[in-house]
Amino acid sequence: MENALRRHPSLRAWLLLAPSAAWLLIFFVAPLFIVLIYSFLSRGDFGQVVWKYSLENYQRVFDPLYFNTFLRSSYIAIITTALCLLLGFPLAYFIATRSPRTRSALLIALVIPFWTNFLIRTYAWLAILRTNTGLINVTLMNLGIIQDPLPIFGNDFAIILGLVYAWLPDMVLPLYAALERLDKSLIEAAGDLYAPKYKVFLRVIWPLALPGVIAGSMLVFIPALGAFITPALLGGGKTLMIGNVINNQFLSARDWPFGSALSALMMLLMLAATLIYFRTTGQKGNSL
């Protein structure tokens, strides 16, 4: 065996990769393949899966009821990504320009929310935003600032707020990684050439930070598009996103084939977004 490994170095690499490859194959690739197969099957009268192949499930996806939900989910995910970028870029730049000790402390403070369960953090926002018993409305009404509760719960505002809170660190960390490597001498050179600050940002900082922008946008957009806990809680049961529809198809309607078709299309969209990310970052890396 040792002689074979010496003669074929690539064999050793394959043996080292075998455990992780088997794990991914069994617990990642195989379930996705099962979902893909189920998406072409049919639902029986009592919720069972019938092995009758058809494209009806994919045709139902374009029904206005489901297609509009998908478009609405995309809209909420885009708004969430834009707000995370708007808030995260200045924060990431501030952290990247601090001293090493301060930088470490700020990064720790940024990731501390990840130490708490996501569901618990969402319930915390539920206690803050509720219409009649939420902390914001109760405080403002007791102070006499408002007479009627503000409509900040059970709508798109509450969902987007919860999603921005949940995924903002995923935007900041890639931006920080890109901005921390930024050559400060380029900014100084632009200032020495009397470039206005907005031109320094557009011509120097933004192009160099673009890989972090793209990476952070992907890390926020993909989970925001498939979110179902935040819409279910902060939406008050009135607002559905595509993740809630998929969840309902599997657990309530017991229509596994249609739920699998929705899941397959979601995975296809996310795969396309990921490929665009790698292609874009690869081209940016080559141009730099």
C-alpha cells in the first residue's frame, strides 16, 4: 500500500478526500437528488406521493398565486440586501480603519448576536414590534407621543427589519475582509492629486471593495429569499414569502411533489446567483 501511494501521489489525496466526499454525497447531494425526483411526481388523494411523472408541478409554479409570492419574496430579499449594504459598508470601513486592538473588539461585538439562537433573536423583535403590547408602541403611547399604535408589525416593514438585523453581519464581514486589505497609500495619493472625496470613493475604494460587496450581497440575498421563520413571526401570519409556501406544502398541504418543485426552482436560482458571483469575482480578480 505504501509503495502504491508513493507511485501515485494523487491516490493519497483521494483517500484523504474520501470521508468528506462521502459525507457530502450522502447528506447533501443525495437529499437534493431526492427532492429533484419528487418534483416530477404527483400527489395522491390522501397526501401520498404517487410515482406518476409529469410537469404539472412546474406549471403550477407560474400560477399567479405562487409566482406573485415568488416575486414579492425577491423584492423583499433585494430591499434587505440593499439596506444591509447601505448600513454595512460604513460600518465595515470604520472597523477596517481602526487600530488592531479596537478592530478585534468591534469584530467580536459584531458576531456576538450569532451566539444566540436565531429563533430567540426573532422572538425578541416580536416583543419589540407588536402593535398593542410591543415595547416601541407601549413606550410612545405612555409618553403621549402617539395616540394610536404605529403599524410596525405584521407587514413588510417588520419582515425587512428582522431580516436586516439577522443578516447584517454577513454583509459586514466580507466587506471588512476586502476593506482591511485596502492599500491606504492609494487613498493618500488620490488626496494629494486633489481628488474630491466622492471621487476617491468611486474611483479607488469602491472598485477595490467590489469583491466584498458581491460576496456580502450573495450571503444576504440567498438566505433572505428563502426565509420563513422571520416572515412567519414578524409578518403576523399575514405575509407569506416563498419559504413559507414551501414549508406549508410539506407540512400542512402534504403536497411533497409541488413543494419539491418550488424547492428545485429556488435551488436553481441560488445556483445561478452563485455562478454569477464566482464569474464576477473571477473577472474582477483578473482585471486587478
